[in-house]
Amino acid sequence: MTDLMTDKHGRTMRKLRVSLLDACNFRCTYCMPASATFSKIHDLLMPDEIGLIVSNLTKLGIEEVRLTGGEPTLRAELVEITERLSELPLKSLGLTTNGLLLKKFLPELKKTNLKSLNISLDSVNRDNFKALARFDGLVEVVDAIDAAIEAGFKVKINTVLMKQNLSELDGLLEFARTRGIEIRFLELMKIGVALETFEETFIPAAQIIHQLRNQHKMKQVAVSVDSTAFKYQLDNGLQVGFIASESMPFCGSCSRLRLDSKGSLRSCLMQENKLNLRGLSFDEYPSVVKQVISLKPYDRIEKLEQPMYQIGG
């Protein structure tokens, strides 16, 4: 099915982001309004539907799956969904989370094929964390990170770097270094509520790289050609990744598709056109998936009005 999953630019779709719901227990200032409204639970894909859709997509060529939200740990059936996906012949199964409720799920998730956890951490200062997330949860998130490391998961920290947390760069680096885990700095994206303050808050990855070069010897680490991140190894052993979506877009090598929480497949975070897979027979998948892939942009789309939490981070 490789030809089906390959577009006219030669990009082969092999990765899938699966949004379990759009709700979140944080209200991060760059992601959603303080008064965000969320979908009703009965409108969301059920675990058996998620399992069936992802299974069908693996038959077409999807190899790697990452569960997202909103905040996926708010989904009561998270473990059940993970168990279902663990039965599929995937090369990788991961989860992106804010970490607040993660700890209680770790023992059951450890029994599945989910091995990697990307945990958001925009601040290691309690007051600043609360200001950015609009929730006082730093203690719980740090506890979950440490518990996940202790449990043997592959843990990465995701930090959206902005002017509001630039002063914490050294603290965030030290947090990751002392725990022996990778930290990745994500550029703020022109999506949803972030559009309102983008010019005031945006920090390009090059600025941070320049700052790090003044403090460390840095060696670039090889990554796959379709990786969204590029990485460096610092002379203190820390691996630092960058996802420079705005200043150094990777659209020309992107291999991702996105399944939203109601069953619609979209070709790109920034591409609003989508087609629903819910209730389709497998025989209908090839034409629908091919059509979605044909919509995948090759050049960077400048901005998107729809909030990110509604799409799946």
C-alpha cells in the first residue's frame, strides 16, 4: 500500500496522531481561551472505533501512532484504548500529555506497548507555571515525570519557548540534564488564540541555539528524514531538540496524518479540510485516505484560526 500512502511530492505517510478528546484540565495561554468549550463525550470516537480505524490505517501503511488530546489522560478509557492499539503491528506507540493525571495511569500503561511519553513542561517555576497553564500543577507534573522515568518509559520534555519563559532556559535545561532525559523546545505556532499575541511572545529556535553555542560545545544528532525535530548533543551529555515550525518548517518531508476525536482524518495540523472515517468499511478507506493525502500542503500555511486543542496537538 506504499503507493497509496505516497503523495505526488514523494512523501510517504507513516505516522498518525490520534486525538482522544479536545478537553483539557489546563488552559495554556497559547492553546485555548480560559472559557473554552469542549465536545460531548458521546460525540467522541469510542475505544472500539479508535481501534478499528487505526487498525485499518496500519493495513494501509501507518507504522507509528501517538495519542494526544486535548489532554488524553482525561479520557476514562485511555488504558483500554492503549491496550487495543498495542495489539497492532506498530513500530512505535506513544503519548503526549501535560502530565497532571499521568502518574495514576503508569502501572497499567507499563503493561502495554506504549513506550514513549512526551510530557509538556513550560516552566519549572511554580508561579510562572501557574500563569502559563492557568493551573497550579507543577508539583504533580514533576512528580509524574520522575515516576515515568522510574517506571522505565522513554520520557521527553516538550517546552513551548516564549518570552514569558525565556528567563527559565537554564533551569529547564538543568531539569532535563539531572534526569537524563531529552528536552525539546517548540516554537510558538500561529494557531488559534496564539495569533493574538504572537508578535509579542514568539522566540525563534535560532536565538536559543545561538545562546547554547555560547555556553556549550554542540554536536548535531542524526534523526530520520521525516523527523519534525532536529537535535543536538551538548557537552554535558544533554540532548536538546528543536521543533521550529515557524522559522524552519519541515512540511516538505512531513509524514504525518491526524485523526481527530470525532473520526475525521486531516493531512496537516494547519489544513482545515478533512474527511470522516467513522463508520466506513475498509474497502472505502483507500479512496478517502488518498484524497486526504492529496490535500497535504507542501509549503507552510501561514496561520490557522481554529484552536489547536480542537485538532489534536
